[in-house]
Amino acid sequence: MSFCFYILIFVCFIVFCCSHLLLLPNFLPVFTNIIESFQVIIAKANVNIVVMAHASVASLTRTIESLLTSNSPMQSLICDHREEICDLNEKTSSLEVFVKKFEKNNVSGEMTDFEVEVKQVANFVEHTIQLRVTEVVLANDENLREKAHWWLSDSPQQVEEGIDRIWKESTEIQDKGKQASKESTVQEFHSSSKDIRNVENNMVGRDDQRKLLVEDLTRSYSGEPKVIPIVGMGGIGKTTLVNEVYNDACIRSHFDVCAWATVSQQHNVKEILLSLLRSTKGGTIDMNDEAELASMLQKSLKGKRYLIVLDDMWKTEAWDAVRLCFPSQNNGSGILLTTRNTEVAHDAGTENLSLQMDLMGPNESWNLFKSVAFANEALPSELETIGKRIAEKCHGLPLTIVVVAGLLKSKRAIEDWKSVAKNVKSLVTNDPDERCSRVLGLSYNHLTSDLKACLLHFGIFREDSEIPVKKLMRSWMAEGFLKLENDLEGEAEKCLQELVDRCLVLACKKSIDGTKIRSCKVHDLIHDLCVREIQRENIFIMNDIVLEFDSGWTYLSMQKMQPFKCRTKIDYCHRGLFRALLTPVHRQLRDHDSNDLLKQTHSIFSSFCNLPINFLKSELIHFKLLKVLELRYIEIDHFPVEILSLIWLRYLSLLCHEENLDIPPEICRLWNLQTFIVQGQQTYIVPSVLVTFPEEIWGLMQLRHLKLPRFNLPDCPSGSVNKGRHLDFSNLQTISYLSLDCCTKEVIMGIQNVKELGIRGYETDSNSILNNLVHLQQLEKLSFIFCFAHFPASAKAFPATLKKLKLESTFLSWLYLDIIAELPNLEVLKLMGFACDGEEWTPNVRGFTRLKILLIEDYFLEYWNATDDNFPVLERLVLNKCHNLKEIPIEFAEIHTLQLIELTRCLPKLGESAARIQKEQEDLGNNPVDVLISDLCKYIVFIKVTLCFSFPQVRSYTKVI
């Protein structure tokens, strides 16, 4: 028998087992259709599409595993058949591993064609199982018992014997397959183990153009703002060049304000203004009117020397919409804009200042290729000749060069390089845009299945969107793109880093210590690739859920996906309210009722219109198999009970405008939930929403991430913490923000594995409640916001594992930091606004033995008396809005590890102090510290901060600087 036939029988067995476990009257005809569809599969032989069965089989495995979790509602029904389901789970897990290897080693069209069909049928099997389970779980008690009788009716023992024999034979085929194919078209890409701080997107080449721009912008000049357009085709490096200029130390010290906005093909004036205001003013801008935003931006720039970057501008209309916001006083300000359109450059640019970017020459192309493919490694001589040939075939386009080099950076066999050289040569066309598109497609085809799915997920976001990494990775986890590992977050980080290493994803922001990527994006040409691949509908289908009007009735309908466009407010709200992802199902296996698309939908994302929940609420019950529901633009005033029927939900994000949100006890139905997010209208510090959970929340044992403005968590209902417990959040990784008075021993013992914890509160009756934190032996990151608790009197009351600590509006004495200094593994300390109370900080202990990064944001600190012994291994000092601090301790010049002093919105005298430390280090023969200064406060400022909120601990502050 053929290999395909064995796998065919195996998948059929899975369906057959499920049919016995979920034996409903209408299931057997469906099962017959599955058998018939496999006959069609074997008959087909001419479809040459490279897609992935692995992700679908993995998702099927996860669904079966979810039935076996200890808190699954199915436990009472499957208890007598648990052994059989475990056996089924073991076989699907083995099939997952096998299909993964099959996908990697397969090069023939016939096998790939079969892989397509296995994927589609696996999707359908999972779809059917989930529908049947949903019906049973949501049925009333009488129906539940009746269906349980069907469930336990007929053990598939005879089929088990047959499948064991088949599986044994297919295992032998697997062993033969390993010998048959040693070369792989799709290879695993091993990410560099180096810290991502050392993997920067540094520009190679274009140095003359960078220097020219810096000189033009900083040259003594008293006229109106210079507008310098940088013109060139997509992927030529316009944004990379401007980013180098924007972050240049000379630029940062020359301009009072630097601000950046990405415009994009379908420009949104409001978003442009908000982006610029966030750069100039910082924080959240709570305003919707464009005219008010424009006025605020103009006032924030008036009287200052500013540098504005407008990236990726396509039309002159975009320039016309914002140009009047930039004051025209004669103080040497500058505006950089990047564009592919010479007409935009002509209309917007200052005469004779336009910069045309050309394709790279052979030497620049080779240097860029080497920097990516080999980084700090030695270049093997046998690869140099072929490498130069590959670089030459990229025709000088930087994006193409780095993507191809990223593809080869993990390959050192000359056969692999020859294969890529041959493929790149075959992609050559006279159209440079088409040539770039084809090369990007080549790199995409070399990705593994999980990386392909993760990359395509960028296609659901707007072009040029900067995406928070945590949101992205949690979506990947919920969609089932990742391997079934205990450390799903680690697996997601690995996938993201591999995409970054391959130069397919750009890291935008990183954590303050440089170890984590905080936000990312893809180049618009790669975004185009993602959208094209999605439209092929091999991995998932993307549709728009739109608002329709007919004869006075308003209703939602699903339509073919359209690219995101920022239309006028009225037109935009007529369509594209939600983006939906659907599972592809084999055409012969689809239901033919009107709810077919609703049953295939596994993810819904709200778009950009604030609408009442009523538009979607009544429809939610029809989306029975939803895994992701993100409603961050749809305001709610109470928890929608319709969500409680979505038992397969893994990711839930809501927006609430009420002060209190009570979660109903039926939340326990969502036993698959991994991520739960509630956003509220944020005031300065005090959150507007308090979420209250019932005891039943402890039944959601798959929960990994809780992110809410502030929430109350009841004690675990399992009784005394000393008598053992049956319920806890063993998988919970991150929590924010837990109410201060909920930090009881009962709650803390229930979240013992948490790695990141945020606590927000006011007062508590207990003087020692924070001592319970010592039980969190996995905790690495801890944040306190607006907490007036009695902090522990000893560092030993904090977990020894703590690496990062953030304090904001805690009003601690500066002396209390002597206790913080004794934390043995603390590497990052952030002292945000009002963290400490007082004007002087004099450390009294030789502590902070591992502290690498110190951030201080304090309006009132005037005197800082410290020595190098207080911060012996400090690497980075960040001072932000320290409006009254005039000097950094000169003894910091003795800290040999100090690499960077970063000052933002501080007094000029503080900058002079940093320069003295830099000079002192030079005189001592050490490598001088880098000093980065931006947005200096050059004027006397009157600050009045009044915080009362009826709390006696908080005084009213008034201070003149």
C-alpha cells in the first residue's frame, strides 16, 4: 500500500473515533462524506500548491487535549472512556510530529497536493468535534444526560486493533522516508543565541547621504523650516536612512523637539497628528477632533526648533492636510519626508534640497549582504564568489538583499547557496517592483509552517502598523500557530526572533534593557505579500463583517476582504466594522446552510469605529467556534452574556466605559480562555474601571494572561492554603493590575507561577499584606502603581527572583530605596512620577549589586548624592522630566560598566554634568560613556501638581522651578 493511503486511513480513524464519542443522529452522514472526500483526494494528482497540514493537525491535537484537561466540562461525561481518548490523543500527537517531518522533507508535487487535502480534512474534523461538544456543553441537564448515553454507547475496540497494525506499518514507512530524503527545501532556521541587543538594523552603505542630511539639518540657518524629501522606490532604504538621521546624537542635541509619524498609502490625518503629539508631548492624548489636535500640535512646536519626520507619504493631499500645523518661524527647524512619488517631493520640498536614493552599487550590495548573512562570523572563501553573484542578482535593492541574506544566514552548505542563486536568477524581470515581490516570495516559501502562519498574521493589520508584540504573540497562541509546548510565550518569542533574523519583520521598539522586542512591523512590500498569500485561502480566509442598510433595517453581513482604508468617518463605518478569520474547509465537506461562514469563523477583530455592542451582541451566539474575539473599539457597559456560549474562546479583549464591570459566574464555561483583557478610559493615574471576578474564575485553568485596569480577585475556593488545593492558576504568566487588598496569602498561593505582576490600589487594612509576595518564586517583574500600603521592612519579603521593579505614585521615602538596593537579582529599576517623596536622595548602603539600568522620572528631585559603590555595575542611566535636578554625581565616572546616559526634558545644567562625567572617563583612560540628550527644558517652568482623591497620604504639591 502507498504511504498516502496509510495516512488516509489514520485520519479516517480519528474521525471514526470522534464519531463514536460524539454519536449524534446527523453525524454518520457527515462521516460518510469524509470517506468519499478522501477517495477524491487520492484521485487528484495535478495541484502544485505548497501549503501546510501541520498547523491543522496540531490544532486538532490541541482540541482533543482540551477535552482531557482537568477542568473541562466534559470530564463527567468522558470519565469512563478517558483511556480511549488519551490513546486517540497520543496518535494525533504522533501524526502531528510525522506531518511536520513530512512537510520539511517533501519536495514532490504529488505529496504536497496530498498535504493540502489532509489539512482541509483535519480542519473539518476539528470543526465537527467542536460543534458537537458545543451542543452538549450548552444543552440543559436533561438533554445532557440523553446525549451522554449516546456517547457511552459503543467502544471502537475493533477499529483500535486495525489502526494499531496500520500505525506500525506507517512507522516503518517513516523510517524509510528518513533515508530517502536528506535534503530539505524547507529547513529549520536556528535563531542566533545572541542577545537581541546585538542584532540591530544598522545601516550599511549610504553613509555619505546620512552625513549630508545631518549637515543640512544642523547647519546654522535662520529661515523657515527646511523640507527635505527623500525619494526612491519601495525597499530602497528611505526609512532606514531617515531613522539613522533621526537618532543621530548631533540631531538630538541640535533640535528641541523631534517627532515621527508614518503616513502610509491611505493616510489618516488624525492618526498622523496623534503620532506627532505623542512624540512632542508624551503620554496619552484623549482628544478626537482633528482641528483641536492640529491646534495642540502647533502650540507644542511654537517657539521651538523642531525636526519632523513624515514617513511613507504617497499623495500631495497628505502633505496639504498637515503642513499648516508646523510653525513657520525662522529658527532653523526641519522636516524630512520619504516618498516614492516625485510629484510629492516637488510640491512639498524646499528648492534644491530633495535627495534621490538610487540602487546600490556592487560593492555596497556585497557589504550589506555580508553584514546580514555572516554578521560577526568569518566569511568562508568558498562562499564568497557565489555570495557576490547572489548579491548582484538582487540588483542593488536593499530590501531584496537583506531578505535573501537572511534566508542564507543559517545555511553554510554550498549546495544550499547554489540552489538559492539559481532561484534568484530565475526571478529576474525587467520590472524592479515585480522582481522584489518574487524574491520576497522565495524567502516566504523557505519558511516552516509555523513561521508562515505567524508572518501571514501581519496581513490582518493595517499597512505600516506598529504592532505591540505581546498582543501579536498572544494572538498567535490563541490561533494555534505554535507548537504545543508548556512555554508558549518562549515559543512565540522564538518565532518572532526568527522572522526578525530573516529580515522579514522589523523590530521597532525594545525593552529598556534591550532584551525584548516591544513592538514590530513589516515593510509595506512584505505586507502586500502577506495579503496576497491570505487571498489564496490556503491557511486562513480573511473577510470583512460590514454594516448593511436595507428598507430601514440595519444588520451585519460578511463580505470578501478589502484592504484597510481610512475613508471618511461615515463611509468607513458602513463597512469594515470587523475583520474575521475563517478556517478553510474542503468544498465537498461544507455545510450548505446560511450559517456556514459563521461556523467557519475562528477570529473577529474590531476595526476603528466606536459603536455600541448591540450591533454584534445578538450575532455572537452564531459564531460557535470563535477562538479570538477582540472588541477594543466597541464600548460595553456590562459583560455581554452572549460571550459565555463561546466555549472555545482563547483570547478575549473588551473596552468598558463604566466604573464597575462584574463578571458573571458562568465565566467558568470559557475553560479554554488563555488571555483576558479589559481596557477602560484612563485618567492620569486612577483607572476608570474596576473589574470584579466571581469565585468561578478559578476554574479557568488555561488562563495565561490577565490585563485589566484594576480587578478584584476572590480567595481561591479550595479552602485553607495549608490543606492543599484543587484549583489554581498554574499556567498564569502575567497579571495586571491586581487590587492591593487582594494580595492575600490565599490569592498569592493560587498564582505561584506568575512571572509578571502589577499591583494597583490605594489603602488596605493590613500592614503586612505585601509580605505575601515572597511566595511568588517565579516572579521576575513587579510593578506598583498608586499603592499606599506598608511596604515590607526587609528585602527578604520580596521574591529573590525579582529582576525588574517599577514604582509609580507610591510616594515612598527615598530612604526606602536602601531596602530595594538589597534585592539580590534586581537588574532594572524604574522610578516613575511620584515614586518617591522628597527632594534629596542619598543612598546609605552599598547595594544594587546587579542593577544595570536605572530610570528616574521625578519633577522634584534636587540633590542626588551617590558614589560608584552604590551602583557598581550600572550600564544605563535614564533621566526623564527631572526638571529640578542639576547634577549627576561625578563619582559615576568611576563606574567602568556605564555605557549610556540618556536625558529627556531635563535642564541644560544636567546635560553639562553628563558631559563632565564623559570627559572624566576619557581622562581616566576608560571608554567614554555615550550621552544622548533630547528635548531640553530651556525655560523656567511653573509646575503645580495637586493630588487629593480624598487620601490623606497624598499631599498637594506646588513647586516653582
